[in-house]
Amino acid sequence: MNESQRCNKCNTRIPKARSFLICSHCDKIKHMKCMKLSKSEAKIIVDSGSAWICYDCISSALPVNACPSAKPPRQGPVIGPKFKVQCTCCNGWIYSPANLKTCHWCESKVHTKCHSDLLGCRNCCENMIPGYYVHCYQLYSLHTHTHTGVIHNPYDRYQLINEIGNTIDQDQELEYWNEISDILVSCNYMEPTNVSSSGACDLKIFTLNIRGLLKNVDKLREDIFTYSKYDVLCFNETNLLQDKLPNGINDLVLEGFYEPLLRDPIRSSGRGGGLAIYINTRVCESENIEKFFPQNFDVTDKSGEFMLVKLHNCKGFNKTKIIVNIYRSPASKNPDNFNKLIDSLLHGMERHSRKHTILVGDFNVDLTHYDTDKHCQNLIETMTKYGFFQLVSRPTRITDHSATLIDHVYSNNVQHTHSCNVLTVDLSDHLATLVTISLGQYSHIAGSRNKRHR
């Protein structure tokens, strides 16, 4: 092939290795691409050596342009009467029936965006639903008229969120809500030096995530005058194994308290868990202290750690109090499993429902996010189902960049609960909680009865 052998169609030189076609009618060289042929089709024509006529010769011989098109003529848009309806919510115009909704309450014509399905149009929602245009965080105490600084108080009846739904008609039930709210409102930060000693008719329960009991026991002994004000000391995350103590239980003994009740951490390493409860000798005789677990409760479940103690005949009163010390490790990734374990525990304790029970500990569930976190809401709902109410309203772990309410206190007898406060101790990166319950008459309104909500 020489330089003059080019495609007659595109005038492009054909390389030596490229197949080409020669029309038997005009004897012109053609590219297979210019003839709209594939490589396989061109190869068949070249290999067969049969006569082939190019597309240009065929087009000139046949009147292809005179043939009518198979496509139907293009139709223009059908113009009908113009659709235009004004929205009664935003006063804008609706130009399509597909964007039109009719409110089933007021029968007004509104935009789809101005309609909330079964709730109706925005105007009806605003008139019938309190706080419809209020952001979720404004429904809670931090941004309403209620007491400044309270972080967690879902029981305030004056909050907008509690105005949604049916009004409580029974004065006794409303009074009970108000009592819980009053305890949360009165929850304040206190220095241990300002705490008075426990009285003859009171039981003071101190709780702290101590982040290592053995390394802090000397500090407890040095300040034993302060800690002797409390009747019960509950410590979480003790980080110790009993069989690893150099001198046994004597390494942990505090003056004025019985030997501590201990539970080893779930982890075999002894880190990141463990519970301890100290009972002051003035509370009751040692034989009246009973450590127990409900029947069929799985104590090996790693979702949480629990220690339950009954105190019989507290300070001479013929009453039994139950203290439950709880710790959930942040390494337990799924709070739902912990919530199921709490449900199982409280279900097994229903036979003790008439006894005043206090649940304390580090739950690692931040109640400052109660309005948006489903895990917080599920935990509170489970507790409420069994008649328990959370009493701490202020953050218990404060750092340079965060403030979280993860140390909780729950009571099933609000009338006998005198107060709950957060103590500023320096033993740990957590603050302590102190709940005071009454062993005698009701702390609030005499004659009220303990109500359980199911």
C-alpha cells in the first residue's frame, strides 16, 4: 500500500495493519468505520472476497431521502385551563394538583409541605398541639420558665412537653409529680464539710465512682470524720480482686463501719469494675445485714454489675431498706442490653415492692441528653414502670470540655425521700451523690401513699 491509499470517505490514510474495503461499484477504498461496519463484519467481507458496494453508492442509486419517516409527527403540549389555588397556611400559590392537600380538620387547601398527614395542616397543629413550633430542647427545664440550672427534670408539670396529652385530673397524682420535681429542683452542689451528720430518723447513702478503692482507702481513713456522717458508703469501679489483697479484707476496713461487702469486677483482670458497700455500725446489727440476689437473675451477664443489700431494723425502726449498688462499664457498648438486665432485676424484686429501695451507681447513661437520646428515655421508662424515679438533676462528672449526668439515684418511695445532692469530693474524676431518706414519718406530705405507675 502506498501513500495515495486513503479512505475516499474521510481522506484519512489507512495503516498497513488495518483492514480496508474496496467498493466493487466505484473501486474506492473505504474505512470500515466510515461504512458503519464492525471489525467482525468487515473481516467477513474481506475474507470472503465477494463483491461489496459501499454505502455512498447505495445512497446515490436509491431515493432513500424520498421515503417518509416512520416516526409520527411531534405533538405540542396540550394546553388546558391553568391550575392555581392559594395555600391557607403560607398564602403561597399551588400550581399542580399533585402538590395539593386538604386538611381533614378545617378542610382548607394547603401545600403538601404545609400538611402533616394525620395531624392536619400547620394552622390546626399550631392551634391544637402545645409547643408545636418549639424546638425539642426548649420543651425541657433548661429553656423554660422553670428553675435555672436544673439539667434533668422531666416531672415539672409546667414544662411545655408535659402539657402535651391528657391533663392529670387527680390531685393526688399531680401532687406526686410535684414532689418528685421538688426533689430535683432542690438538688444542689454541696461541700462535704457542709453536710450534717445523719440523724436518728434518717439514712444517708453516699455513692461515688472511686476509680480504685485500694489506692484511695488511706484518704478515706484520713477524712473518716467526714465519712462517718454517712450511714452507707457505696463505691463503684473499685478495681480490685478480693483474693489479690495483700492482707485480705483488713486492707479495706474503715473505723466505725463493718467490713465492706465486695463484688469483684466482671473482668478477670480486676480492672474497670467492682463494687463495695460499707455499712455504718450505728445503722443496725451485723446479723441484720443481708446480701442477696433475686431468683433467676443472671449475675454473670457482663452488661452490668449489681450488689443488693437488705438492712433490717434500721436504727431501731422495724423497717427493711434495700440498697442496690450498680455499675455499667462504658466498654459495654449496647445500653439496651443493660436496660434489659435492669428490667430483669426489677421484675425479680417485685416481691419487695413495698420495701423502700434505693438504686445508686454509675450507669454511664448521660441524662443531660434525655430529650434526644433513646437510651436515656428507655432507662427512665423502665425505672418508671417499676415505680422508681431518678433524683439527681445536675452533672456528676465535669471536665474541661464536658459535663455529664451519669451517676444516678433512683427511689421507689418519694414520700420517704428527704433530699438528694451532689457532693464535690476530690477522690476521683466523678462527683459523689448523697441521698437522705426518712426512717420515720413522711418527709413530704403526711398521709400520702407510695404510688407505683404501670
